[in-house]
Amino acid sequence: MSNFRNTSSRAGLGALAGLVAAVTALAVAELVAGLSRSAAGPVAVVGGALIDRTPAAVKDFAVRTFGEDDKSILQLGILAVLAGMAIGLGGLGLRHRRSAAAGVLLLGIVGAAAALSRPDSTGAGDALPSIAGAVAGALTLYFLASQAPSGAPAPEGRKSSASGWTRRGFLTAAGVSAAAATSAGVLGRFLSGRQGQGAVTSRESLVLPKPASPAQPVPAGASLKAPGISPFTTPNRDFYRVDTALTVPKVDAGTWRLRIHGKGVIRPRTYTLDQLLVRPLIERDITLTCVSNEVGGPYLGTARWLGVLLADLLREAGVRPPSEGGQADQLVARSVDGMTLGSPVEDLMDGRDAMLAVGMNGEALPFEHGFPIRMLVPGLYGYVSACKWITDIELTTFDTYDPYWVKRKWAKRAPIKTQSRIDTPKPFARPVAGTVTIAGVAWAQRRGITRVEVRVDDGPWQDADLAAQDTVDTWRQWSHPWQATPGGHTITVRATDATGQVQTERRTGTIPDGASGWHSVFVTVP
Ligand SMILES: Nc1nc2c(c(=O)[nH]1)N[C@H]1C(S)=C(S)[C@@H](COP(=O)(O)O)O[C@H]1N2
Ligand SMILES: [Mo]
């Protein structure tokens, strides 16, 4: 009995030593990252490396299950795995101090390798946070393990071994280490926060120019009064966010540059933000849609964007679309965090409002949505068009280069599918019998929506009332008054676009080029 207690309490000491060493390692790494470059911190780089290596199906599952919390869940997961390894190494440390310390250093090397392999790595310095953290963690573990008392409480709380401490002494040392580490970590976080200060100031002081070509006013009839329907314009704070960035890039507008180069570019050029902003700007309402949006999903939104017409810049650079004999059929946009997205050059130059946007709903782009400049192409899913934090545009071909998502099984070309969604009633709602307003949105960017039909159970398709169409690049609201009778009912919607194409019933997943199928909602009328 007392033997068992000794073993288990000794295991507890080992676990504690391991965890304190891990906290120390992370905190020192955060501090060094805060002093150098916050995006090089170990959790950020390991998380980034994991995101890049996650199979498309798993990533799709994560987005679906955790939504926009997927990144926090990933970070918690990394910390949980680290805690497990720390406990293991701590236990090992009581028997083999050197091996355990070496294990911590090995983890540091893994972190350093992840940091150096990030596409936005700025050089060897990015290995520093992981290395410094690992050295601090290894020393802490070695030291604590060497001082750990044996499990049996010494008589009268005296020294329990020749070199070790009393239990209380050990716990005090562990507590002091943990407290010191926490302060270092907090300081590191504070310094990391300050790294973006120049960017924050540059965003706050940015004055958006007036558009040379303003958006047409949204028709009054574009917004229906159905409670629960998505508002026609999505406020910035509610706009969905999908990207691979664990830390949102904070780009300083003053030092930001955009380079245009590549195949068929006769006049390569690098622009500053001011050089873009003195050009005539266009302002447009555009509905952006994510390819990971499931049938009925939340990953789309409409905003009023302000920006430079991309085709103008391409023409000035001497680029011609393939239909005019141009050599490049793919434009690859690259962001400051190394993301690459590829769009068909033909689409960008066919007269649509493909733009480099600087403004979103009357303000500078929020950092989450790509400050200072992002790309937007009406009619294409975000992953083949909407590069945030863009810094480089390269003209190339689809045959010679696969951008990030295409390397991960998504389609090279992905125009947005004709789709519709029921916003109200919500799934499993319990509306009262009588007139119930069914309402939602439908979208087929570049084509426009001409018809929306609603069906209850196996009844006939009935035409929904359409709100006014803003432009072919925006979604369209619809509603339908339903005489709800008691019982369970399945409500289904389908849309028709201006080419006459009826939204297909065929259900597909989001991979490789966007989900299809009809959205249904089951409700119970009590
Ligand atoms: N740099 C960068 N740009 C990106 C992405 C990304 O991961 N990194 N994701 C793309 C995807 S998949 C979509 S759907 C849109 C989403 O833009 P939003 O977050 O502003 O809604 O951004 C696109 N641009
Ligand atoms: Mo997306």
C-alpha cells in the first residue's frame, strides 16, 4: 500500500517536473518570438505545418464541425499533445535525466524545422524561439529531476536524499519556475501584440478615396422584411472568415508592396499602396462564397468592396488573355503568409469586376479579411480567387503550376454553383400553425437568380417571392408564405439561374469543386 503510494506520488513529481518544463519552454519561446517575430512561435509554426499537411477531407471535417473555432481547437490539441509528452518526459527524467532533457531538445528541433519550413519564414532567425524554448525547457527538466525527492516522505520533512530537496522544497522550486515562466510568457504575448502596432496605425490612418465608379445603390426591394433572413449586406464583424492563418497577418500599409510579373508580362512592376490608391477605383457589391460551404452552410456573405480593377493593371503590364493570344492562362496570387491561389486569366479580363480591394463596407479591409489589399473575383469560389494579404501576382499556366489548394485535391478551376439556402425557419424549429414565412437567399454569381421554388413535404414546387436583384454578382433574397399545419414537415428549396439552369438535386460533398444539392429543413408544428 505505502509502496504503491510512493510510486504514484513519485510519478506525480515526474509529471509536475515535465509540465513545468513544458510551460517554461513555451513561455521562453513566446518571449523570444515576441522579441523577434511572433509568427515564428512554436505553436504557430507547428500548427501551420499541421494545417498544411492535413488531408483535404479532415480539414473539411474540421471546418464543418468546429466552424471558425477550428484554429483554437487545433491549438488546444497541440497543447494537449505537448502536455502528454511533457508528462512522459518528466517521468523519464526521474530515471534518466539526460535522455529526458535530450527529448525536450529534440522537440525543439522539430519546432525549429517547422518554423524554417513555413512559406513565410524570414530566415534562420525563425528557428530561435523553438530552440531557446527547448534549451530552457531541457535545463528546467534536468534541474527539477535532479532535485526531485524520492517518493517516500522523509522523516520530519528532512532532506530525503543526499542531493535532492524535501517535497516542499521541490514543489516550491516547481512553483517558482512556473511563475517565472508565466511572466515570461505574458511579456512575450505583450511584445507580440506590439509587433502589429505599425500595421494597426497604418490601417487607422488610411483614408479611403472616393470611387471613380460608385456601386449602383442597392434597390430598396432587395431586402425583404422576413425576420431571420440574412441581411442583404453582411456587416464586416459577421462576415465569415476562412483561411489557414493561425496568427492573422498584420501588414504595415506603408511598407507593403505588390509585384506583378511572369509569363507574358511585358512591363513588370511593383506597386506601393499609394500608387494603387491614386488610380480610379471601382466600388461593387459582390457575394463571396467559400468552396467549403456545405449545402445550407454559412460560408458566404455580401459586401460593398472598393478597389482597383485588376484587368487595368494587367493590361498596363502588357498581359493579354489567352483568347487574344496571351501565353499565361493562370494568374497566381501569393500572400504575405505564403498562400497561393490561382485564377483563370481569361475570367479576370472578360469584363467582370475582378479587383484588388482595399475597402469593405466603407472601411479599410479588416486585418482578418486581408488588409491592406485582397483580390476578389465575382463568380469564382474564394480559394481560386480571393487572396487576402496579397503581395505578389505571377502570370503562369495551369499546366506548370498548382497553387496551394490544388496540391491538396481541390479543382484547378471552380466557378460558383447555383445554390439556395433556407435561413428561416431554422432546422428543428417549432413554428406555430398558421402563416409561417419561409425565407432565405439564393446565388449564382455572374449569372443571377431568376427563380426560387419551395416545396413542403412531397407537395408541388411553389414559386417563392423574389426580392429585387441587385446585380448578377450578388445573392438574391426570397420568401414564401406557408400555411403551416400541425405535424412534422420537410421544407426544400431550389433556385434557377438566368441561364435557365435549375439547381441540381444531385448531392455532392464540397471536394473537389463545391457542394451541390438541395437544402432541406425539418420543422415540427406543434
Ligand atoms: N492569404 C490567404 N487568402 C485566402 C485564404 C487563405 O487561406 N489565405 N483563403 C481563401 C478562401 S478558401 C476563401 S473562401 C476566402 C475567404 O475570405 P474571407 O475570410 O474574407 O471571408 O479567402 C481566400 N483567401
Ligand atoms: Mo474557401
